[in-house]
Amino acid sequence: MIALIASVVIGGVFGAASATVDAIGEEVMIVDIEVEVPPGAATVVAHLSFESEELVLPLTDRGDGTFGIRTELPPRNYFVAFEIVGEEGGSSDPVSLTELGADLSGGTAGPTTTAPDGDGLGDDSRQMLWLAVALGAASLSALAFWVLGARDDHEETEDVSKEGEPATPDDDE
């Protein structure tokens, strides 16, 4: 399948911008958004909006005077406005993904993003989920060792202080 890449000059401090959909399903699409930025831009974000839903996505420097992102989103024709964050600042007018060249017709240009077991997670998302589970388990283990170690130290300190002292009414408890 031939992918049509269209770019639109969005004006302001920005040059051409484009969006391509690599795969689209009922619940998720993989979209690649890219914009030309002026020299010296360090931080660029894309504001995506659809009805009452708003997302702010950081764009990465692609090294050739463009910033972009490849991400998974629900399949909608979002409006995108680009913004340079910082002193030099600047923003674009909002344009829709289809105006940027994205094909939201429902065909796929690549593999589907839904796993065979139907959990709706792509490979990258599944790896990040398992990493989060592992880090959570490690954190809980470290907390348990710290709490149990502190309790043992506290009991040993009390036993040592009671050995050579006469009994007081509080010690009988």
C-alpha cells in the first residue's frame, strides 16, 4: 500500500506540518505527527483536542529541523495546535489531522495494534506495564525490609537498656 504523505504550511513561526496514520483499528490508531520548527527551538508540544478531550504531547527533536511524535490514540480527527515552549515561544492555529494528511478511513497500512488475546495493548505498552509492575513489587519489598529492620533494631535497644536496671511499674506490662 502506498502511503500518501501530505504536508501543510501552518504559518506563524512554524513551517510545514504533517500527520500519517500507520495503523487504525476500532479502538486505537498509530499516528505520526511532525512539524518544522525555527532554529533554536528546544521544547515543542502538540495540543490535541476533540470535543471536550484535550491532550498535550511533548514532541522530540528529529534532528533535521523538525519535531515529532509517534503515538497511539483513539481513532478521532483531532485538532492539533503546535507550541514552542520557552522565551522564543510561538503557537500555530489548530488544524485537523486530516488537513495534515492523515487518512482516517479505517484501512491499515501496517500490523494491527490489538494483541491476539484482545487486551488492546501494543507490544511497547505491554512492556511498560510489566516494567511498572516489577518496579512496584521491588518498591514494596524494599519498604517491607526497611520496616521489619527498624522494628528489630528498636526491640534490641529496649532489651539492652532493661538488663542492668531495677524493675519499674511500667516494665511489668
